[in-house]
Amino acid sequence: MSTYYAEEHEWITVEGDIAILGITKHAAEQLGEVVFIEQKEEGDEFAQGDEIGVIESVKAASEIYAPVDGEIVEVNETLADNPGALNESPEGDAWIYKIKLSDPSQLDGLMDLAAYKNLIG
């Protein structure tokens, strides 16, 4: 499994042609207490850069952007009832989607952990 990071603070962990997508710990900390998440549905297709959800916190609303092209194959339904899980485990149990990659070569345009840490300082 390999994990990649996007400038918009999403992470994506890839195993074969399936990837798990979520927001980074840094993004969760910047948002503050998450109170609501709007998610797309299983079967929805999207292109790299498309808005694929919205996270609302007590501080702000923030869009989730697709770091790659793909199709949603599973939605983490527990976040609808417990959006605060994004604050507790943003890079673990509080993943947002499992997606089927359309173009794995797009991963080459994303960052590794060292580059992402450099981005956020």
C-alpha cells in the first residue's frame, strides 16, 4: 500500500486499483470541530479536481476535492451519524470514500509524506 497527498489536504492510500480517500490530520486540525459532512453516493464518477463532498465545522465549510479520476465504490456511512470522527481519526477509521481508480498514472502528480509535510511547514 502506498499513501499520497494532495495540495488540498486529502490523502489517498492505494492497494491495487482501489484507493481509500480522506482528509489529512492537518486539515482536520485547521477545520476545528466537524459538525456535518456531505458525501457523494456509491457509483458516482468524478474527475480529478472535482468537488466530491463538503465538510462543515464550527469554524468553516470546506470542500473535498478528488485527487484523481475515479468512481466511488464505498462511502463511509458512519460519518453521517458521527462527523466528529474526522477530528478523532482523520487518517484512520474516518476515511471518507473507497474509490476505483480510473487513471493510476495521476498518482504521480501527488505528494509523498515528506513533500506534504514540507508543504504544511
